[in-house]
Amino acid sequence: MPTVISSRPTSESVQSASSVGITSQASQNNGDRLIKMLKSLYQADQQVKFLHLHAEADYLLQQLQTLKHHHSNSKGSVPASSSKN
């Protein structure tokens, strides 16, 4: 006895197909959200690294200026008698 396949979709098959479409759309939306979240985290991570490097550069510049200041003060305070020897 041959099996007859209905050409009309049943309500069950329509619901199944629509749930697959919704699931794939939800997966796509979740994937898009994940990508956006990772990009924002990456950007935040890069901003943190930049701020740390900027603070370190400022600190080193301040140390250099302090050393130059101390060096110039020590040259100016050398007694005249010791420079003549």
C-alpha cells in the first residue's frame, strides 16, 4: 500500500518550522549580542591598558623631572673652593 504525503502543511509542522525559525533568529540575536559584548569588553580592556601606560608614562616623566631638578641643584650648590682644586 503506497504512502500518501499530504501537500498541505499540518498545524504541527507549521509550528515546528516557525519555532526553528524563531530559534535560529534567537541564536543569531544572541550571537550578535555576544559579538557586541566581546567588542565592548575588548575596547574596555584596551582603554584600561592605555590608562595604565599613560599613568606610568606620567610617573616616569615626573621622576625624570625630579632627577633633573636635583641634578641642577647639586651643580649649583658645589662650593667654589672644591671646583678650583
